[in-house]
Amino acid sequence: MTILHLTADMDPRAGGVCQAVRTMIAGLAARGVASEVASLDDPAAPYVAAGPFPLHALGPGRGPWAYSARLGPWLDANLGRFDAVLVHGLWLYISYAARQAWRRQGPGAPPLYVMPHGMLDPYFQRAPGRRLKAARNWAYWKLVEGAVVNEATGVLFTCEEERRLAREPFRPYGPRRELVVGLGVEEPPAFAEAMRTALATALPAATEQPFLLFLSRIHEKKGVDLLVQAYAGGAAGPAAPPLVVAGPGLDTPYGQGVAALAAGAPAGKVVFPGMLAGDGKWGAFYGAAAFVLSSHQENFGIAVVEALACGTPVLISNQINIWREIEAAGAGLVADDTPAGTHGLLARWAALSPAEQQAMGRRARAAFEQYFAMGHAADRLLAALARD
């Protein structure tokens, strides 16, 4: 079996969808399924030839729609080579081009699946500052994207919450099939002393004691202000462990606002080490007492799952779409993405005994294995494709 994945961008630095595609391909490869990717990347980009799968980089698209005159002819010439086609993401020319080429192929075309990766979440239609984009999406849904979603063989979702939310923002909405296939995350590297050393270099003040960890972009959507404000207000108790806020974005206006909120905490208790990668990142996941993310919207939350994989409990908002699985597994605590909710999240964690916190860590690892391991997600995807 050979699957074609279509996506606009496979630059590893972008994370998000391109990381999900790479992980999915790795899981499929372990089950003997070949994958190829067609994208609108620059053919000269160093990652294009890096493998381990063929990446057909057709050159950058033009304009905000990322229009590509090369994509349609390439699809016409190649679509028939594949057993299934997966379009990753929405709102760009690549999904429209896929539908048009699929229709041109006629009855012999391979099944076409669309995986929105959270792009049908109603958050994007109601979030402050997105009125123009919301209106544009409505118009585009009526003209193009509604047909892409509703005519495809099936729409693939990473979790049940994503499937439920996708039904809310647009009309008419009526996919032929809705399939929850999950999204696997690769097994993290086993803990090694080099991770502790790398973390100590980045965080000399925080590694000799338990600490709370935020590891993501310092961005308004992530609710970092809620977290830092709650922590500075004493939500984690008088003996609160340090709070590590790791990620890019501290130099933005929003990041500077977060830093100002941190000034309300005792000196040295909120640490901003910047972006952590490699051994430093994994050392932080393994060393944290808990991972905290009070995000206003996350379709999946790869960092949340990476924390679970390291046996680290997660304290998250109920706007992270995998919160139901985590709550059901007892792998963390869940609250609203509000000041009161985030304050309560930290307070509830602080009220747990050390034994209860450790037990939650064991359940975190079990939740990863049950719901989010890469192999299980590959099996669910293949089961869905086998129905056609």
C-alpha cells in the first residue's frame, strides 16, 4: 500500500501539521506502508532530500491562498499511483487542487481523505481579532472548502472532541464519513544523564528541586498570561516549586506582558530559559513535577502528549481537545481556560500529596500507551482506510 500525503509545508521548523505528517508516516512505515508527500516547499530546501520518504517539493505557492500552477498537473500525472490520498489541513489551494484532480480521475481515483488538524475548530471563527478572517472563511467555505470536506471519501480527526467541534462553525456540513483515527506521537528517547546535564546548563536554578513546566510558544493562544498570573498570585501555595516558562516569544509585546506579570512572583521563582531543544527539552519533560498548559485552543497538543510519554502529569485547560482522554485516564487535571480555572488548576495540584502526584505520573505514562502511542494511531488509520 502506498499513500500520498498532500500538505502546503514540510519545513521541520514549522512543527504542527508537518510534524504530525512525519510522525504518521513513521508509524505507517513500521507497518509496511509506503508514503510519499507532495508539498509547496522550495525544492532547494535542505530538508527536501533528507528523507526518509520521497518529498515532491513543487515550489512555493503564490499569495495568501498559496496558489501553485504546478500542483494540478502533478496530481493529474501521479494520483493513480497511490492507494489513498490524504489532504492535511484546509483553507489553502492545495485542498481545492486535490479535489479537482480527484474528480478528473473519475471512478478509478483512489479514495480521498481530508484531515483538518483542528482547522474546523469554532475557536478560529470567534477569537478576538479574527473577524475579517472569520468572514473570509465563511465565504471560502461556501465557494470551495465545503465541497472539499463534504465530497471527500472521509474526514479524519485526531480525537472525538475535534470531530464534535468541527460540526459547529459552518453550513452546510455533511461529510460522507467522519473517522476518529487519532494522532500518534513517537516514543521519547529513554532518560539519559546527558538530559539532566543539558537541563542543568539551561536551568541552573530550577533543576535541583521539582518544578512546573510550560514548554511551547509564548503566545496569547497558549494562555501563558493566565498561568503566570495565577502562579504569581500564590495559586501553587506558599511552598510552590519554580515555574519554568520555556519557549520562543518572550521578546514580543505579549511576551513582555507575561514577563511583567512574573515580576509579581518571588524573585527567581519564574524562569524564562528560551526555547529548549534536544536533551534539554527531554530533560525538562522528565524532570518536571507537572506540565502546565492553559491554552485557549489546541487541536491535539503534541507537547502535552510528549509530557505524558515521559510519565509527567499534565495540568491543562478543557480547550485542549484531548482533555477527555486525559481526564478519564486520571493522567492530569483539567479546568476552564480562565483566570479562576487556571488558579484552581494549580491549587488542586498543590493540594495533592506527593504519593498522589507520583501515582498520577504513572497514569500519565499509561494514558500515552493507551491513547497516543504512534503504533496505535497507525493501526486506527489503516483500519479506516481498509473500509474502502
